[in-house]
Amino acid sequence: MIGLRDYQKEAVKSLKQKVQNVLNSPESGVVIFQAPTGSGKTVMVSEMLKQLVKENHTKYSFVWVSVRMLHEQSKEKLENYYEDDRLIQCSYFEDLEDRKIGENEILFINWHSINKKDINIYVKENEQDNNLNSIIQNTKEEGRQIVLIIDESHHTAKSEKSRELIETIGPKVTIEVSATPHLKENVSEIEKVYLADVKAEEMIKSEISVNPEFLDLKVGPKDSDTIVIEQALKKREELVKLYEKEKTNINPLVLIQLPDQKGNLINKKDDVLTILKDKFKITEENGKLAVWLSEEKTDNLANIEKNENEVEVLVFKQAIALGWDCPRACILVIFRESKSFTFTIQTIGRIMRMPELKYYSSEDLNKGFVFTNLPSIEITEDYAKDYLTIFESKRDNEKYKNIELPSVYLKRQRERTRLSGDFGKFFMEIAEKTNLQKKVTAQPEKVTMPIIADGKIVDVDKTGEIEHKGQIEVKLNEGELQQIFDKFITDNCSPYAPVDSSDRMKTAIYLFFKQKYKLDKFDPRVQRIVIAKENRQFFSNVIAEAKDKYKAHVINKLSETRERISEPKWEVPLIDSYKSNAKKEIHVKSIMKPFFITKKSEPEEIFMALLDSSNKIDWWYKNKEGEKKYFAVPYMEDGKEWAFFVDFIVKFKDGSIGLFDTKSGMTAKDAGSRAEALQKYIKEQNKKGKKLSGGIVIPRGETIYINSNDKYEYNPNDFSKWRVLEL
């Protein structure tokens, strides 16, 4: 039996009481259990459930939901915890008898299994009633109260699917367990364990040190990958000696996390393994190296979490970020990824635990260590993207009545969204015209990248950029040069899709170097010259001018008659889908429930607040763009027809419809053709019996101005021809 620490005993006692309060109340509710990473959340919940069952006469059944494969680990932990008294049984779906959850039985479910369109899961052949819905119904018919536990809930609870799950199961009480909980609705009780109490009991590391003493490091000609690996293994050897002084048999483990990118994974893995073998004699053959990748797992992983295990380095990807417990792991190596040069720490919890649940006389043994070639580190909330890639927002049909607005969609030609082979010709013309070769420094200063130095993390659950004393400059290797070069190309592709255009842009640059410098595209000097700070802007300028010429000579010469798709009776979509970066907001008059938004401008934010507060409005819809399911008005610009996706469709209580588009600054200045087309559309539809109004709206302080004139005029210092919008 695991002995509980004082803070755990207090938390269990308080949590049990708060769960009991909800159980005794007439309504169901949510209890949030917030505890820091490494505090022993699973143990505390296990003990609370045991006491609940032991001390109450009520019949309970439990459902435990976890992300990824964490439900397996949770089941194993709870089985071990309940081994002595066997008060509670732990089961998977296939273990259930008579298609119901037994008394004092916990059903463990993987979140992935239920985060699907159809919540009726585990339907077996010839057993159509053997699904979650029927299991829950059968259990309730036995007269048992259901307790739902959502473990690591910050990975799931933000999704509307979590609400659907709660609605489907209909538990008397839901316990949300997380270091950073998100459920806010129907919260009845909150129990919180404080970081200071956990550290006082010496359960977790006192802090995480990031690139310690790097400001004093003599980097020389080494590349950053070599530097961070060398320093990590140097620190490991120091810890080995300190553990020997403590007379404890702990072999400290280094975790090396490869970038989670398919394109670079193999090369990075090979590079890392080569450094480990050549410089440190760490290999799979001598038992000092273990590999944990989806496509490759070494045979020495079985007992790697044991304190005395011989493995010194574990190379892994994201797969072990959640739920994997190895307290001897104390050093984490993180590499820069090509798409982003800041990092979201997702695996830091794996080096937070103390191997013997006590502090040592040497302070370094009480710390965790991160070594990285990143310029900065940001801690952000880690959502499980595999399971929360899409949020759904549904139209409120109780409030909605058909509006049937005519709308258009203009099918875009591929050349409008990507660069073709013609781009290279324009690039060379502009390069020649602007004397690019003469401007470029062929022998640039050494290309370096900054690396964070002497950083510190005290609370891994607190978001934001970590504090650090400074940065050091390190020479880039060829692989890193290519990464920076690729990012430069991607950044300069806009408005053309990088996936279809970056190769065309690279080809143009390679052609320039072939003709002017006789350099092959595989020569690293090409990348070094382009991304050097002395040259970068020159290349950006030529690219920008070449894109303008491409637009003038290719895009604008395309057929003026693009395929036009008309929707004579457009309606607000039944469902809108959003990716995992969308944020949920409360907007009482939004017709879409719940309301999600990916990004918003300040004028949009102000306008939405105004719409919500108006007593003249039934509902409003935040329109999106680029698809025929969204509302658009046709307009002409440069002799061609385009589609204007208006920001907001508003239904007033008098039955009329408002069409509003928010602008500010340059977007307001350039809105003329769209604004006038919108007024033309409104007048034409009103002649046909519609009741429409609207126009371009601009917030100025606490006042919102609207332009509903046939002729659009904008002067940021003069709104005399605009009127104040009163809603």
C-alpha cells in the first residue's frame, strides 16, 4: 500500500466531501480536482474513490476516461492500489458482465474511442445493443449512481465532445482531474492542491534548469545539436557522481526528444545516434541506448523506469509525453523544429518526479535539466491534437428562421493560389534590373542562431515564456541552414500557398546562383548567402517584386470569366467546424452554439460586444470565407469579378437583416469597391421585397460609425459623411 503524504491526505478528505456534496444534492454537477504535475493525482483520486465506497451505503459505478493510452496505465495503477482490499474492480469494456458496469466497478475508456461523430462506441458484431449508451442505461436500471472521472482533462474538456460525453453518460457527478482544468460550466466544487505543498513534501523537483552555465560556454566551431547533447551528457556524469556520494543506486536517465516532423525525423535520429556512438560510446549494443519511436522500439524498454537500469539515454518522440512514469529521468534534450523556433514544453513533467520521493544534500539532484538549441522556451497548454482536431458549432434552430439571401461563390483557378514555372523568369528579370548580384555579399558574416542560456522553470503548469539570463550565438550546421532557408522561403510565399509554391521559389533562387556564382543548389553557400542578415532583405525585395510581376502578367491575364456558383437562397450553415487552435467564447446572441473563433480583429471584438448588448437583435452570425457555404456579395475590381465575404449577418427583432463588415486602418482605406457593391446588393434585394441594411462599420473609441452611402469615402480624420450606428 502506498503511504499518502500529508497534503495528499488533506486533499483526499476535502475532495471526498465535495464529491459527497454533489452526490447529496438534487442536481448533478462537476467537481474540479486541480493538482500540479507530479503531485500524485491518480493516487489521490484512487484513495478518494475507495473511501467513498467504504464509507457510504450508496451503490456506485464508475467511468474513467483518459487520453491516448493513459487509460491502460491508470487501470494498472488503480488495480495495484486496490490489490489488498479489493473493494473496487477495474475493467475494460470487454470485461463487463451482463452489459453493465457492476457495483464498485470502474470502466476504463480511451478518449480516442469516444471522440467520434457517433458516441455509440464498441458496437460488436451481432451485438448491436453492446455500446456505451446501452451499458450506461443497463447500469442505471440497477439503481447505481454513476461517477465519471475525466483524467488529464485539459486534453479533452475544452471540446464540445466532452459535454456530449457527460450528456450521454448522465453521471451524478463528474470529476475533472488536471493541472490546468478547463471545464467551467456547471462546476459545483473545486479542490486544489498547491505546488508549494507538493515541493514541501519533496515529491517533485525544486525547479528545472535550462541550459545552465551556457553564458560561460566556449562553443567554438561545434554545431548546436552537438553542443546540447554534449552538455546534457556532461551533466549526467556529474549527477552520477553526486548520486554515488549519496550512496544511492540511481542511474540518471537522459531523454532526447526528436522533432515531431516526418520530413526531418530520420535524418535527425541518425545524426543523434551518430553523436552518441562516436563521442560517448552510447549504443543499443552495449545496452546504454534505448529508442522509443512509432516505427522503431528497442528490446531494452521493459524495465527502463527502474532506478538501477543500465540505459543511460532514451531517444523518443511525442509518444511518451503523457502518462509515462520514470522518476530517474532527470535530463531532457529538445531540438529546434523547422517550422517554429520556440517550443511548447509538453514532456517536462517526465523529469519532474523525485526518484526516491525525497530531496538530497546536493541541490543539483533536486533539479531537472533541459538542454536545447532553441532561442526561447514557452510553456503553453498541451491539447491532445490527435483527439481534438475539430470543434463543432451548431446553428440554434429554435431561434433561427430561414433568411434565404442570394449569395455567390467564384471558383478560383490554381494559378491564383500558387506560383507556376513562370515565376523563375520574373525573378531573374527583377534580379537583373535591381543589380541583385552587386548588392549581395558573397562572403557574409558567420550565420548563427541564438540559444537560450541560464533559464529556470519553477512552475511547469504556469504558461508563458520562461525566465533566462541571456542567449549565446552558435554556428549553424548544414541541416540547420537548410531549415532556416526553408522557413525564409515559406515566409515569402504569401499570398501563394507554400505547399504549392515554395519549390518554384527555390528553383528561381537556385537558378540565380547557378548563373551568377556557378554554385550548385546543393552547395550550402547558397543557403548561407540568402539567409545572412546582410542579404536577406535584398532577396525578399526581389521576391516581392517578382510576385507583383507574376500577378500582373499571369494571374491578371487569366480568363476573366471564372466559374460562378450562385446560391439563390443562402442560409446560415447548420454546422461550422473549427481546428484545435480555435477558442470558445460566450456570445449570448450568436446563432451558432457554442461559439468558436480562430482569430479576431479588435474591431470585430468591439462589434460582437455591441451586438450581444443590443435589445434590437434576435441573433447574429460571424461569417467565414473561402467556401461556398459562406455568404458573399459579388463585386468588381480591376475589371474582374470577386466575392466579398461580409463579416456579420444580423437578424433584427423587426424581421430585417443587417449585413455588416468591420474595418480599420488600411483595410478601411481599400474597401471602396466592396463597400459600394454591398450597398448595390442591399438596394437590389430591397426592391425584390427583402428588408436589408448595413455597410462598412468602423469603431472610433466608444462610437461605431457606418458607411451606407452609394459612394464610399474614407478619411480617418473626418467621419462627417458617415453616421453613428445605433443598435
